[in-house]
Amino acid sequence: MNHAKTYRTRQQTAILNYIQSVGEGYVTVSQIAEHFRENDEAVGMTTIYRHLEKFQKEGIVQKIMLDGNSGACYQYIGKNDDNSGQFLLKCEDCGDIINMGCNHMNDLYLHVLKEHHFNVNPHRTMFYGTCEKCLYNKEGKRK
């Protein structure tokens, strides 16, 4: 195991801190850039892209491509090596993305690997539907 300390520039640290502050949520490059503009910090788009790519290679940030029309989203995942039970839920009404950690998916992933000889990428597994908030809003309007 490599115990060498990873050197971080001020901008790298600022970008990483912002992504971490979002928690389990996702952010786009535009949202990151807007955050820095609002805080009068000069961090260019190219710099953000470059550092996000570096964080991806280090395994501390994941990149999610939602569809062919949207840009990529990024999420802080830290150094968690056991992400096998994770998958994504996307609300078709509000667009929110929820990162689910549920061990029930491990059975499905294992089945697909053993029976169908295909290794599923849990970070690219997305289910589409309606989130709790939107379900509540729809039910509230019907009454």
C-alpha cells in the first residue's frame, strides 16, 4: 500500500472540499464553477476538469454520465473500496439523483456475473422513477 501523502494545490483542495460538502449529492462542472464565482475565487473550467479527472484516477470522485444530452455529474466517494451495493435512482420529475447503498443489489450483480458472465458497474446502474418528494406532491395535488 502506498502511504505517500498526496500533494494538493490550493485549487485542488478547494474543489475537493466543495465536492465533499455536497455529501452524497452530485455536482456538475458548471455548478462547481458557479460556486467559485459566487465566492470570488478564480478557478477556471479547464482547471476544474483537470482536477476532477485526477480525483477520478485516484478513486475519490466518481463521474456519472446521465444521458447523451446532459453533462457529467461528479460525486465524492472517498477511498471506499466496497461500492458493490450502490446504484443510482433518478427522479424523472425533478431530476434529483439519489445514490443508494443497498446490499440487496449485490445478489443481482452476483447473479448477472455468474449466470450471464457480465460484470455490472454499480456506479453506472441507474433506475428511473419518481422520488418520495415528487410522489408526495402528486398525491397532495390529487386530493
